[in-house]
Amino acid sequence: MKMAKAIRQQAATAERVAASSVDADVADQMKSLAHAFRAQAEIIKKKQKKKKKK
């Protein structure tokens, strides 16, 4: 599995945990984590595209 896809799956998992959490602080932390995972996946994807162009 490609790294960006794996990180996006982690983001989805974090979002599911956030949605099912009864603790608001935990939900907020998991939403932040999901956001960070998605940002990291985008960075990886951009780097991969840049390498392919060379």
C-alpha cells in the first residue's frame, strides 16, 4: 500500500473515533490528528508527483 493512502486511512480512522467519542476533548484531538494526517498525505503526494516529473 502506498504511504499517502495508508495515512489517509489513518485519518479516516481518527475521524470515526472522533465521531464516536463521548469526551469532547478526545474528539477534538482526534479531529486535529485527522487533519494533520490528511495534510501529511498531501505533502507526500505532491513530493511523489514532483519526482515523477523529473
